[in-house]
Amino acid sequence: MQIANYADDRGNEIIWSADPIPDTNIVFTGRDNTVRVHPDARIGRLSVQFDCDNGTFEIGSSRGVPAFSATVRVGQDSTVSIGDNVSTTAVAGISATEGTAVRIGQDCMLAIGIQLRADDGHPIFDVGTGARVNVSRDIIVGDHVWIGYNASILGGVRIGDGAVIGLGAVVTRDVPNNAVAAGNPARVVRTNIAWERPHLSLVKPYYKPDASTLQKSQWWAETDETATAEPTRPTGPPVSPEPAKTGARRRFWRR
């Protein structure tokens, strides 16, 4: 079904206050699953599959940035949370199962071919012990993060505010704020950086040799390898029942 205000006798619901959104598809297989869409959300192509019970998908408001498009799988007791002003160039892939969460903060920019996978889809076990070796783990992406072309973010990763993930990177460990990570597996290749949304060829001036050519955003900071925190949650009702978080801008880094 399209995103439209909806509730069924199994406790599944879509919280949305306007006309149905075209090019969207929500599939409820289990019970007590919830979709929360901010009244000012800008959505392109979106498919959300709830395989099990007690799943949540939420998306915040959007203004002045491209639409958000994704194919999303939400498993048992799992959450996918998309912050305000998160944009995609193409359809991203997101998966959260086994009680995990994928949380993306505000003003993030996802290029073509992006994957965020808190799980591997199928279990892998140690032959000797029978123990699970690919346990599903949360993915936390901070505010104002640029994820480059064909990058993949795997379970257990935290990415700090203002970071850049390079083309084709496979991120398997944490990335601090205001740093560039690249490679497979990704490693930090530069710190103390800041990036801005204006495109090099679409927004004047068409040469941007230094920061004086554009307006700086709030995410200019030196890299802090000791800070840890959560990304900014989507704002405004009915997206989140929690009050909006205030205070100093958050960054995080775990290793």
C-alpha cells in the first residue's frame, strides 16, 4: 500500500496526515509495526517491508534538499530512523533486523549505490562451537554526513557529525566527526575537514577555491576522537514521541 493514514486490527499503523504519497509501498507481514512520516517529509521512491513484529520506520521533515528514496527492510523489534533533511541521489538500501536500529541524523547526503546493513541477511555459525559469528548490530550515522558513491556501512558502526565516506568504501569500524574515511575496509585518511552541499557545477560560483566562496554550515569543527553521542532525531510531531534534543552539537567516536 502507499503511504496514507492507516491502521489495521493487527496493530500496524501508518501515521500520515495528507494525501497518499505516490511511488511508495508499505508491506506489513507481522503485528504492531509503525510508520511515522513528518508532514513536511519529501519522499521519492520508498519501499518499506515489515517482515516481523514491533518494527518502526520514521522519517523527518525536508526543505531545500532532494527527496529521500530507499528500499528498507525492518525485522523483529527493529527501527529505521531518518532525520530531517536527509537526501539521496538514488534508491538507498537499508536493513535492520534482530532488534537493531539504523539511525541517520539530520542533513545527511547519500550518493548512488548506498547500503546500510545492520545485519547480513542470513546467519553464519562457528562449526566447532555453534556460536553465531555475524551478530546483527546497530548503525548510527551522525548529522551532516556525506556518504559517497557505492559506499557500504555495516553493522556496529558509528559515524560522527560532519564526516565524509569515500567512493566505494566499506565501513566496518567507527569514523570520528569531521573526518574522511575511504577504502575497503575503510580507514580514516584525513581529519579536521568540513564539507558543504553546494554542487561544484550546479551552484555559483563555479570555482570554489576556498571557504570564502560559500556560507559555512554549523558543522565546522575539529575532529574529536573522544566524544560519543546519538544523532539528532527527526523533529516535530508525529515523527517521534520524545522531545527534541537541544544543547551542544554532538559528535562521536568509539575507537
